[in-house]
Amino acid sequence: MEAIYRVDGITAETSAFAGGPWDPRLQHGAAPSSLICWAVERLPSPVPMRVARLTVDLMRPVPVAPLTVETEIVREGRKIQLVSVRLLAGGVEVVRASALRIRVDPQEMPAIAGGPPVELPFPDLCSAPDFFATETPFLRGIEMRVAKGGFRIPGPAAVWYRATRPIIAEGAISPLMRTVIAADFCNGTSSVFDMKDWTFINADLTVSLGREPVGDWILLDAETWVGPDSVGIAAARLADTKGYFGRAVQSVIFEKR
């Protein structure tokens, strides 16, 4: 399968498969968010570290076009590292992100310290959605299995996601990248309005990880709340087959079509 990006130096050439649901000429938010993860994980650190929190601000619609990737280590330490990432299209900043990396010190922790187990059915016991948005290019590289609720059923829902299309040419999809790809579907997983009548675009994405996930499938156990001023939040618990490991939150803008 053709990858979403082909990176040469600080330039990421973008394929048409980055296209999102609102306009195929604009990237799905999960695409640049996963590119940011790739850029962060390639940066050196003084000791072994992993990302504990990632915040992505979508400054402008991201075109399906070449992107310039700029990274900066804002705070360097032996326990934490703060990283800034900017994506530019045609010299204009379209995405800004901040990643907090924390040093890893493997130890045997008490069982009570871990996240709770998943009580919803695993992907092999779930069905694919009863519809598939083939007109959305990015979704052609995503497998889904519905564990609770559904895309056409208003209210909370839980869906397993697995990215199948390479994000970076000749590169593996890391656990962090898989997590952020799934997390970007918060507002769609637990939608409260019909997509034919409303747009509900997220302005940001924040993901916090208590541990790195394992395996290819990521569960998004999501819920959306909308305020009277057309601003809301979509939030989710993140899990793999070993249990819950993180949280995701989006700020969402609701507009009548």
C-alpha cells in the first residue's frame, strides 16, 4: 500500500490517501498528528524516554500538499524532555504540537497500579461498521470493529481501530502513532449529530499515556458533550487488549451545514 508520507530531510511529500472526510483536498487530522509522532520519536534524548503527553493544535486546515517539519527541544533534562513540532505548508504554519517525554525506568509495579482491564469484546468478536466511508481517502487504510454503540447511533460508543496503511514510507507504525491515529476519531466515534446535517471538526487533540500500548488494535471508548454555544468536547479512554492505558480529549466546533 502507498504510504501517507514520503519524507526527505525536513520535507514530507503527502499522498492523496491523507485526505479527510470534509474535503479530500484537506488532510484527515490523524495524518499530520501521526507524522508529528514520527518526528518526535526520532529526536535524541539523554536517557531512554517515551511520550507521556502529546498536544496537537490544528492552526489551519492542512492541505494535501508537501509539509515542512520543524522540531525543537524546548527543555532538555534527564527526567523530562519537552519537544515542539511545527508543520508548515507553503511556508505557513498549519499545525503546532507539544510533546512531553519522560525517562523510562522499568520496574515491577504492584498490580493495583495498572489500568483496569477491558470488559468490552475484543476485535475478533466485534463486527465492522455497517457502512464504510470509501469517499474518505484516509479511511481506506483503517480497519474498525464496533464494540459498543455505533457511528449512526447518537451517544457514547466504543470502537477498535487498526491502521493498515504505512504512514511513513519504509517505516513501521509505532505504538504512539497507532494511539494518536485512533484518538483523532473521538468526535466521529461518539457523534451526537448526523454528519449530513452538521460538521463537527476538532480544533486540537491531547493524548496522555500511562504506558505504551501493545498490539495493532487500539480501543476508543468515547463520549461527546456539546455546550449551548456550539462548542463541545469529545473524550475517550484508550485501551489495547491488555487493558486501558490512556486518555484522549478533543475540543470540537459544531456548525450547521
